[in-house]
Amino acid sequence: MFLTATLSGSLGCISIGPTTEVRYIIVHPGKPAQILENEKLKIRQLEDDNVVEQDIGGWIVMPLDHWKYIEKKLTSQ
């Protein structure tokens, strides 16, 4: 489920200047999702906390707690 909000620098009917678009990906525990559009986003890598820009088209997303559970299962074998 994608929720898109557009913020404007002015409260008037006509705005002049830059517009910022904010997109949220709402993912519920136990229900991972696949991103169908390619977007370039700033992300934090989980293994080393580095922040990078990366295209995310096709990625599977899930809540961090869900990933931590999977990571624990994979590393405990």
C-alpha cells in the first residue's frame, strides 16, 4: 500500500517554487511487499549502518522486526 502526500511551500491556491513529494511504504508485520516502481532512495544498510542512495525497484520490503527474526534464524544455523 502506497500513500503519497504532496507538500507545498505556500498555503495559497497557486504556489511558485519547489514542491516536495513524500512517499511512504506501509508494510504490516508478516506481510512483506514487493516494490513495483523503480525509485532512487537514500537507505541505511543494516550490516554496517552506512547511508547510500540506491535504486529499489523490485525489492521486497518488510518491517525491521520481521527482518530481525529472519536474520536471527539464518545466523543460528
